[in-house]
Amino acid sequence: MNHHENEGFINLGDVLSVLLNYKKIILLSILLSALVSVFVAKSTPNIYRSSALLEPQQENQTQNSFSSSGMSSLAAVAGIQLPSASGDRGLYAIETIKSKLFFKHLLQIDSEIILPSLMAIDSYNIVTNTITYDKKIYDQKSQKWIRSVKGNQKKVPSYIEAHDYFLSILEIFKDKKTGYVYIAIDHQSPVFAEYILKLIISEVNTISREKEIKESSDAIDYLSLKQYSTNVTSLKSSINKLIEQQLQKQMISNIKEEFLLKTIDPPIIPEVRVRPNRVFICIIGVFFGFILSVFSILVYSLVTKNFFKQNLTRSS
């Protein structure tokens, strides 16, 4: 009875005995997995990260004071709705940077560098600071795309297709405690990572500033027409105050370069890679090679043992 009950349990001594019998195979598996891990670690390209810390800029105090003093209701009478200062400008900046339209704007500035560096990079030479492109995708000499396309794809990648590549190298979030915005770009080229990050910060500020100036200009034009078309003295006075507010907004927008995001820690060309961790890759590879070899040997031993038992039972 006890003998049959013990058959259901694994005998540790038997397991060790089996593993010792196949120790050469285990050592060979560890050696092969180590070689494969070293190959994978060496063939994985270095990735560098350029990052920046930014402070979202709040609505100007003049606008807030007008809103709090009841000018928003007067603006509504004149047909103008003042923008609310309660919006989260940090989240607005994040969603703007992640949007397809903003990425399209970046490509319009410098598509000859940005697009190939995102979608056709093969390697980067840190000594010469040069990018080598995949010859099957992009001809570096003629600066033409030669890739094979499928479906609705175009020879020259569209901004919609390239946008996914852009998001894959972009990391951006707002710190809940400090309210600061952290943004980073990961790329094989540390120079390109720093370049495109600076471009992102500069352009998101430029776009938001130009938008503010245009909106205030449109508001001034509209308010001026309203002022000339009314004979009510009190309404004219209110409209004058609204025009004054819009002029102050324009002044602040024109003199403030970092309109939406103020740089606290600027982007730099990184000197140390962030990944891969080649030592970790080798350790993990050797570990899984050992586990796989042990598991395979135990399964093989169990299957062959049961096979011989079944044959002996049938023959008897």
C-alpha cells in the first residue's frame, strides 16, 4: 500500500540522479544558450535617451482678473467667450505633442531628416555621429524611398504611418505631485534624439503662441466692429475693456517665447545608453537555457520510463 502511494510522489534523489546522468547535455545547453545570449546582446543596437523637464505656463494674471471681475459676462453680451483659466495646460501640451497634426507639422519643417531617421535607420556610428539607413528601404545617396509597399501604403511613408513610429520613441507624462511635464525621446542616435526633442518643445510653444495671437486678433477685430455699431455708452466702455484685455494678451504672447511650456531641465545629447542591458540579457538567456534543458530531460526521462513500464506490463 505504501509502495503504491509513494509512486505518486517525486523522489528528489531520482531527479538528481537523472540530471547527473545527463549533466553533459545540461552543460552543453547552458553553453549554447550563453552563446546565443551573447550574440543577441551584441546585435541589439544601443538606445540613447534625451529628456527634458518642463513647467506648464498658466494663463496670464490680466486675463484671470478680468474673468473674476465679471468681464466674462460682458464678453458674452458682445459675442465673445473668454477662454477659461481652469484648463490643465500641461495635459493640453501633452495631447498636442502626441497628436497626428502636430507630428505632421514637424515633418513639414524637416521631413528629410525626421522621416528616414524614424522608419529607415539601420545603425548609428557613434565615432562619426552618422546614421546608416536600411538600403532596402531608403537610398541615402539619392535620398529616395525604395521600400516595397503593401495595401494603401505609399512609397514615401505618410505622416499617419510614421506617427506610430514617433509615438514608439516618445515618452511624455505629467508628474501628479509637482505638475511638471517630463518628456523624452529614445533613439539609436543621441544627436537625433536631442535634435527632435528640442524641435518638439520649440514648436509646441510656437504653435500655441501663434494660436493665442490669432484668436486675440480676431477678437479685437470683432469687438471693434461691435463698438462702432452700438450707441450705448456702457456697452462701448465694456467693449473697450475687452479690447484692452486682448491687446495685453497679444503683448504677453509676443514677448514670451516659452508660451506653453517653460524649460527647467533642457534636452542634451546623451552620453550613456539606456538600453540594452547586455549583462542582464546574458544572465536571463543562460538561466532560461538551464531551466529548459532540465525540464526537457525530466520530461524525456518520465516519458521513456512510463513507456518501458507499459511494455513490460504487456509482455508479462
